[in-house]
Amino acid sequence: MRSRQRMFAAVMRLLLKCLRLGRRRRFKLVRQVEQLWHYGHLCLHSLLYNSFTNGDVVLDSLFEPVYWLVDHVTRWFGVVFVALVIGLTSSIVAIVYICLLPLILQTYTPAWICWHLAYGHWNLIMIVFHYYMAITTSPGHPPQAKNDLTGVSICRKCIAPKPARTHHCSICNRCVLKMDHHCPWLNNCVGHYNHRYFFSFCLFMTMGCIYCSISGWEMFRDAYAAIERMKLLEKERLQVAANQTYYQTPPPTFSFRQRAFHKSVVYLWVLCSSVALALGALTLWHAALITRGETSIERHINRKERQRLQKKGKVFRNPYSYGSWDNWKVFLGVDVPRHWLTRVLLPSPHLPYGTGLSWDLPPCVTEQRAPLLAI
């Protein structure tokens, strides 16, 4: 009996030793897996860690293929957009000269005829001049010789000093002085030397579209009604042709010239009204930016900087803003009162203030600029 008990005790002790050994091996294996997991996570974190990384950087990285596609498509389609602008504008001008101008000369009083001729041709000259200058004038680029170039940062794509208000255009693949944006309708960047031409083109094109929409409103109503009447008569003519007898005659049809005239007037009014709304909104947006002394890119940069300083109890002041009125004078290049006529209301190829490399106080500004930061 005792021998059996001893044998049973020995078997139990052996079984317990085996269980302890298996538990130790299992725990050791779990610890090894945990160590490998932490080691791999540390390696991955060390390779990808960046103190400047945030949600915006991750989102930009994810959308980088989309940006690349848009940049290359915009670069190749720039010529198509320019041809589209020229074609649509030429079609409107042709309709005005062929369809509307003869009616104006026949029905309007001499005073209204003189006003339409003077304003219409002045507006057309301003549109053509500023669009031509906007697409042919270089926006300005930093010089290739970087020895005497004062830069506030380094462009990570050009690996060169970048002056104040200069930004890299991924479509042109160059840094642009005082870059506002890359405009596909110009196939050119909007920068220091052609910013005024771009805004003036938008302004005068909007004014011209509004002028055509208002002047052609009555003609548009008559033309639209005539087109609806054409459709109704065409329907009646088909019905009569299907049930024609010797005592019925088909209704009269409109000639090709009448159809083309009415459809051209409708096309002119719809296109001018649409462009006036879209381009007018863009012009107002840029007018607000000019009033604040900002570009489209600086608008976003200044907004983030304003929010950052607001958390610290400080107020952001735009160092390139001289006040609303002086900002417009600097932008348009108005030094003396007569420049409002010779440089704003008439075509003028004068250069903007400065070189775009440094931003000294313009001579037309009477007050000193505000400090960058104020507590």
C-alpha cells in the first residue's frame, strides 16, 4: 500500500515538473514575441518619425499622385484653355458686330449709339490688351546667380534661396516671385510682374459680360420667344404634312438666317451671363485679397499664422499691407492722380513697384507699415 502511494506521489511530482517547464517555455515564447513586436514597431517609428508631421502632411502625401496628375494635365491643357478663351471671346465679338450692332445703328438714338460704340470698343481694347500681356509677361523668377540673393528660406525642390513672397510652382517647375496661383486660362503663373494684368483682365472681362447681358436682355427675350415659336410651327408643319389634303397648306417656316440670328443672340446672352457670374465672383475674391495686401497663397499662410499667434495672446500684422487705399495704389502703380487715367483706365505696360526680391516701402505710401507682431 505504501509502495503504491510512493509511486503515485512520484508520478504527480513528475507531472507537476512537466507542467511548470511547459509554462515557463510558453511564457518565454510570449516574451520573445512581444520583444520582437516592440522592436519592429520601434524600427518603423524611427524610420518614419518627423516632428513636423501632422494630419495635413499625411493627407498631402496620400494625394501626391493626384497632384502629379493635375499638374501634368494642367500643363498640357494650358494651350487648349487659352485657345478656348480666344475662341469664345471672338465668337461673342463676331455676334455683336454681325447681329447686334446693325440693330443698334437702326433703332437707337445718336447719343446711345455713340455711347455704345465708345464704351464697347474701349472695353474690348482693355480686355485684349490685358489678356495678351498676362499670357506673354513672365511672372518673375529668382535670378540664377545665388551669391547676392537674399532668401528667407530654401526651396526644397529647387534647392536654392527663396526670397520673401516667393513660392515654387509645381506646374512650371520653377520658383515664382510673389506667386498668386497658376492660371490654366493663361497657361502662365500669376506673379509679381503680371498680377496687375491678370486682375485687370478679369475685371474688364466681367464688365464686358455684364454690359452684353444688360444690353442684350430685350433681344434675348425676343429671340427666345422666336425659337419657341419656331419649335411650335415646326411641330404643326409636321402634323400638316402627315395629314395633308388639297385644302390645307403648311405653315410658313423660318429661314436659315433667322434661325441663326435668334440662336446666336441666345448663345451670347447665356454665355455672357454665365461668365459674368463665375468670373465676377473670382474678381471680387481677388479684389478682397488686394485690399488686404495678400496673394491667394499668403491668404492661407496668414490665416494659419493668425490662429497660431492668437493662441499665444498675440496679434498678427501683415508686413506687406500698407492700408486698403495704399494697397490698391501700390498694386495699380498709381503715383500721382493722373495715373488713374493713364495707368488704370487706359492700356499701360508700366512695371510694378520693386523687383520682387525685396519689399521696401513704396514712394506712394504715406504711412509706415504696421509691425509684424504686436502683443
